[in-house]
Amino acid sequence: MLIDDKRQASVAFKQQGYPTTLFFNASGEMVASRLGELSAATLEQILQKAR
């Protein structure tokens, strides 16, 4: 979890709104993002695709 008070991450990852969840793989590459509320089902779906 990151609180981006200075909005540096928002600019770097081209965030368009709040809340935004960013998903990174073990190599540190962003593999997915989700704008808006994140349900348990959606979280599981994105994690399955990211693996």
C-alpha cells in the first residue's frame, strides 16, 4: 500500500482516478491496474492472470 501525498506515483503510472490498484510481477513490472473498487472476485481474477 502506498499513500501518494505528492502524487509522484500517480504521474509515473498515469493514474486517472482514485482508488487505483496497481499489480506488479516478481520482476517489478506493472502487469495490471484496476480503477475503482476492487472486489475479492476481481482481485482473484487479476491475480490469476498476472501469475
